[in-house]
Amino acid sequence: MNISIDYLVAGMHRVSNFFYKHSLRKVVLDMQDGSTEAYRKMIQDAGFSFEASFEREIVRQLNNGGRLGMMPAEMLLPVMMSQFGVARNDFIDTDPSQLEALEAACNHCPVVGDCWKSMRSGASTAEALSFCPSADIFERCGNDKVKV
């Protein structure tokens, strides 16, 4: 039996891809549990390049509450606010309780994974308005600043 090396390599590649695809959930969970600091640094680095399937799994886990090593209000909220031309100080100066409510909403957001991916890719304000429950508040605050 003479099996071509190319067929053997192609077959091994398919097997490898199958196992990689079907083990991503566990790989990400293991990284969260076993390498918490490295995982935290990876997801907080907007420039860190992820393989597409791996990034999708991180998004899925973030959306399902797997936020080990990440506080959305610390990492994502400032980026989202800057998209609308506002900052924490804009709320501290006018209504600190509103900032606290925004931070709590961000930390409990059901689409934090989508936000994480969008903020990494420099999403537009229109895109942010489509998924962020607080985006309309940021937009109003940004518009009020422009009028002043």
C-alpha cells in the first residue's frame, strides 16, 4: 500500500483542526483557570491578535458570564464612552450616581463579549447603539457637550 505523504499530511491536518475546533471551549476555560494573569493581559490588549475561532469562543464565554480576569466597567466602559466623546469625569461632575449605575450595567451586561470584540475592532457609534444598553446615554451626553 503506497499512501502519498501529501494525503497523509492533509488527513492529519483535518484531524488536528477537528480536535482544535472541538476543544476551544476547554482551552479557553483552562487558560482562564490556569493562566489567569496571562489570559487577563491577552483580553485587555486591544492589539492582541486572536485566531478567529478562538476569538469567537472568548466572545461566547464572555457573553455567558465567563469574565474571569476582566471587569467590563474598567476595560470596556472607557473605550465605549470615548467613542461618543465622553469620559467618566463628565458624569462625576454632574451626577456620580449615574456613573455608578452605568458601571453596574456594564459589569452585568449580557453582551459584554460582543462589546469586547467591537471595541477591539474600533466599532462606530452606530454599531455601538445597536447593542450597548447605555449607548443612548453616552450619545445624549456627547451631544450635550457639543451644544455647550
